[in-house]
Amino acid sequence: MGPPGAGKGTQAQILGALWKIPHISTGEILRACVVAKTALGLKAQAYMDRGELVPDQLLMDIVQERLNEPDANAGWILDGFPRTVTQATFLDKLLHELSGAEGSTSNPKCGLKAVNLDVPDDILVSRLLSRGRQDDNEETIRRRLQVYREQTEPLIDFYSGRQQLVAVDGDRAMELVTAELQQSLSIDS
Ligand code: AP5
């Protein structure tokens, strides 16, 4: 988790490669659907262009399908999901089902960790403006930040109350953020 530009995608990609587990970005899946002009992409594009969240049910279907693929059996990093309490509650239910699925090597004892990358707003805006993705214009960035505060930030309390939250200062050099995440999320321990 973390606001737009916090470094979710950057860190998830690095850690996924290090740990040899898939990096699953719901934003990337949606952007690929938009480019391919699939029915899902056509539905999602207007929301994404406005900086709004795409409806929960579409995202829950995407994640359910993706986590059922064989390469997700031994672990994964979800980037940008969950983003609402509805999505987080759904993820709990899905993980429960998956851990009991026949042939699954998922270990329910490993449990779920939710990472929040914290970065001040002015840094976020300047990072995104210099990246220049289609939804990286000032108006959409402001809306994405507002939507994050209203709909996603409540998940910090949701996961913290369950001792599942790892909070990390994302306003540092990328390698320092990676090192802290490796330490806090070590899958060897
Ligand atoms: P998504 O693709 O998830 O976008 P986002 O949350 O706005 O996040 P960003 O990709 O902008 O930022 P990031 O935190 O990944 O940072 P990054 O590593 O790229 O979602 C896009 C849209 O899809 C949403 O608005 C919504 O419409 C829809 N959507 C997706 N998931 C959804 C869901 N679950 N429910 C409903 N709708 C959903 O880094 C940003 C820049 O900063 C890069 O240029 C990077 O090089 C740089 N950078 C990173 N780390 C550092 C650092 N430590 N120091 C300096 N620069 C850094």
C-alpha cells in the first residue's frame, strides 16, 4: 500500500525478482487491458483517467483469477491491492480458500503482511510529474491522492489492528527502502 508515487511498483518489482515470486500489480494488469481494448479495459479506462478507483468487483475478479495461477502457489507480492476495506475483506476470504485448496503449497502460518510506504505529498507529486504516465498530470494526481486518503488510508488501521502492518519510510534512496523491506519481510526467518 501507499499513495501514488510512493514506490510500490519499484519495490515490489525488486523484491519479486529477489525472492523469485510474482509481482502482481493491479494497475499494470488494468493498463494492459486498456491497451488491448478488452471489455475490462474499456470499462476501467474512464475511472483510471479520472484518478478514481475501478469498481471493487472488477478488481476482485482479476485478483481471484491471478492468484489461482500456478506461479502464485508459493507466494506473491500484490502491488496496489487491496485499496478498499471491501477488497481487503475479500482478500482474507480468498487466502483462506486458497490455503485449503487441494495441491496448494500455501502455508497459512506464513500469513499476510501489508506494507505501507509513507512519502510526503510534495515528493509524490514531483516524482509522478517527472515520470509522465498517462494518469500523471497534476489534476489526476491530486484526485488520486484524495481517493487514496479517503478509501485506502483506512487500511492502515485495518492491518495495524491485526498486527499485520509493516510501515516503512519511503522518502529515502530506493536501496535503503529495499533493505528495510527485506529485513522486515524476511521470508527466510
Ligand atoms: P497503480 O498503477 O497502482 O498506480 P498508483 O497507486 O497511483 O501508483 P503509482 O504506480 O503511480 O506509484 P507507485 O507507488 O507504484 O510508485 P512507483 O514505484 O511507480 O494504479 C493506477 C490506477 O489503476 C488507479 O488510479 C486506479 O484507477 C486503478 N487501480 C489499480 N489498482 C486498483 C485497485 N486495487 N482498486 C481499484 N482501482 C485500482 O514510483 C513512482 C516514481 O517514483 C517512479 O518514477 C520511480 O522511479 C520513482 N521512485 C520510486 N521510489 C523512489 C525513491 N525511493 N526515490 C526517488 N524516486 C523514486
